[in-house]
Amino acid sequence: MTRTTRNGLIAFIIALAVIVGGFAYNQYTEADLAPARAPVSIGGDFTLVDQNGTTRHDSDFRGKLMLVYFGYTYCPDVCPTTLATMSQALEKLGARAAAVTPIFITVDPARDTPAQMKLYIQSFDPRFVALTGSAARIELAAAEYRVYYRKGAVEDGQYTMDHSSVIYLMARDGHYIGHFNPGISSQELAAAIGKYL
């Protein structure tokens, strides 16, 4: 191999290394600057009526964590058990629970009037805000939280509501933090909430 050929080969290898290295650097920096994952789209605006007949908006609860659960007052088991767990978790948090608003939103607005919600919610933590509204507004709120619900078969004028049963923890700015299955213990729920207080 002549000296000229050898120098040309070395120059070619160096140029190739620079090109490949530059490409690798650009790939790394682009990946490094891109967000790791898009934010989860759960929660959002709602306009509903509380147990006292007052119109409430999602924005009314800014500055506090929200603990949100969708259910209905005629639920035979899961809803009252879950609301009791939420109440017990708030009790375990003591004074820190003042920074949390527990919210119960019905999926059965036909029966869950403000008066019915007020009567029902008295069995749980007094800080609970119980929300109802028109069928259309409940549908919108449920869609924001990705909640499934459906009316069951009517027998002798009675029916149950099939619905997803999840407790949502929302940040002080209204954004989604996480969710919990209803089987969670009050101790576990209190510990999870406490991380954000």
C-alpha cells in the first residue's frame, strides 16, 4: 500500500467516524430532550351540584388534594365499603387531612338527588362533598375520569348500576396523581395520600 493510499484510507476512516459519531450524538440529545412519557389524561372540568344544592366546579377544589370516587347511594356493598375506607384513611391522617377534599360523584343521577346524597353521605367523613347533576353532566364528568357505568336490568322498579370502582388521587392543581382499587386498606390509602401532604 502506497503512502498516499494509506493516508487517504486514514482520512476516510476519520471522516466516517465523525459522521457516525455526530449521528449518534444527535440521536442521543433528541431522545434526551424528549419527554419520557405523555401525561395521563384523567380528570378535568365538571359542573355539578353538591348535597346542599350548591353548584360546584372542579376548579373550586384547587389548592387541596382531591380524593374522588364514582358510585351511587343505592349500591349494596362496594360503594359504602369504599367510602368507609376513604373516611378511615382521612381519620388516620389526622390534622393533615384538612388538605384533602374527599369527593363522591354519583353515576345514578335519576335517584341520587341532592337530598338523597346529603342523607347518604352523613354516614361518612363530614368533609365529603357529594355531587350529582343532570344525566348529561354526570356523563361528561365520568368521561373525564374514564369511568364506566351502565344501568342494570329493572326488576320491580329497582335496579343496580354496573360501574368501575376506582379511587382517584388528584393533585392540588387538579391533575391526576394516581388511583387505587377499592380493596386497598385505609392504612395503605392514608400512607399513599400522605406522600403528597
